[in-house]
Amino acid sequence: MRDNMSVVKTLLEALPFIKRFSNEKIVIKYGGSAQTSYHLKEQFAQDIVLLHLVGMKPIVVHGGGKRITDMLTQLGIETKFVKGQRVTTKEIMHVVEMVLSGQINKEIVSLLDNHGSKAIGISGKDGGFLKGVAKDFEHFGYTGNIEYINPEIVNNIIEDGAIPVIAPIASSSTMGHPGFNINADLTASKVAVAMKARKVLFLTDTPGVLDKEMNLITNLSIEKTEALKNDGTIQGGMVPKVDACIEALRGGVKKAHIIDGRIEHSLLLEILTSSGVGTCIEL
């Protein structure tokens, strides 16, 4: 009986959050260890399906950098990074699309379907959803930035009762163009703004934003986040993630979260509990 009461208390704690976020769009950037561990993949799918079944509208944006690099290595294609970003030649762009759209996207869709929710996978090329331009073609090739989003494509999927799963590839306005490889964090931020999402969450391989003593900072404002960047507390790979959070917030998203995807059911803990598990940034 005591164990049953513990379950009831947990459900009651989640109830206010379910009410608050019911019918709200929530963008989740899925990557890191959560995307490579079979156990964490299953739990991620369970979390997304539960959020969907209680009335929220999750939108999944996934990366896949490690899988792309592994495939390029298998094919004997050299991969080069400049300032942490992949240089995408035409040959590499074909591999990027094969891995992101043909492998990872369909794997996520299948997982969600198997756990009880209909999911539909798309890339930015589908229906003209994402239009891109070269970031700096001379230095980065077909690595791009998003210049246009058509939210109708994803809204139609949501209205059909399905979960959109988005591969971060954009089309070009030039006929016969192979498309652009877009950073998944940037894509999640842009999609969250375009879809008027309530929240955007970034799954990472760190607990969240850490202070100089490596302690988790649970709450930040944009102003404090900028100050931590300027004094070097936030550095390296965390910089583009907080920049994506700030861009989303300035575009109208209410809250942005950076959470540890290595923690079991981290999405549910962050969204449906008062304590959370990561860093929440807001205006």
C-alpha cells in the first residue's frame, strides 16, 4: 500500500505541469549519449510518447554527428572540422542526408511508433519546410544556416495527431542543389520560434550549465547567461547551446532547458517535476 501511495503522490505532483503544458508545443533537440545507448533510446521514446498522450505536442529535432563521422570513416572519406563545425563537401552532404534522413530519423520514428504514438519523419527538404543558405561556402561548403521555415508542414503533422521528427537538412532555392547540413541546435531553436513553442529542451552529455566550481546552475536569465559567457564560465561546446537557447527566448519561446540526456527519463523529470534536472534559461 505504501508503494502505491508513492506512485499516487508522484502522479499528483505531475498533474499541475500536465495541466499547464497541455496542448502546448514543446521542441526537443535529441542527441548525445541519449541517441547512442539502446537503453536511453527506449526511455527517450517512452518519455516523448507519455508527453504526447497527456496532451502535449512534442516536436523532435535530432542530430547525428557521431554516426555521420563513423559512416564517413567506413567509406574512407576524410572529414574536417573548423571551429567545431563540419566542413560539408558535396560528397559528404550525400552521406549526411543518408545518415540523418535515411537511418536516424526512421529509427526514431519506429521507436515512437512501437511505444504507442504515431510519428512522421521529415527533413527540411520535405514540403519546402526549411530553406537554407551557405554559412560560408569557401570555408564550410554545404554547411548552412536557415533563412526560411514553413510551419504549416509541421502543424499539419501535429493536427493529424502525430509526432513530427525532424532531420536538420535544408533545401536550397537553386535547382539541383544537394541541400545544406544545418546544426541541430540551431534548427531546434529556429523551429521552436517558428512553431510558437512553449519550451525548447536540449539533451546533452553534461548536467547543464556549470559554474566555475563545476556545480550545476539550475536557473539563469539571458543577462546572466551572457555574463557567464563573457567571463569564460560558459565555454566550448556549451556556447552554441546557450546561444540557441537565447535565440529561442528572444523569438518568443517562454523557457529553454539544457538537460543531461544520460539521466534516465530526464525529459519527464525536467518537464513534470518542480525540481527538474538541468538548467532552465528564461527572459
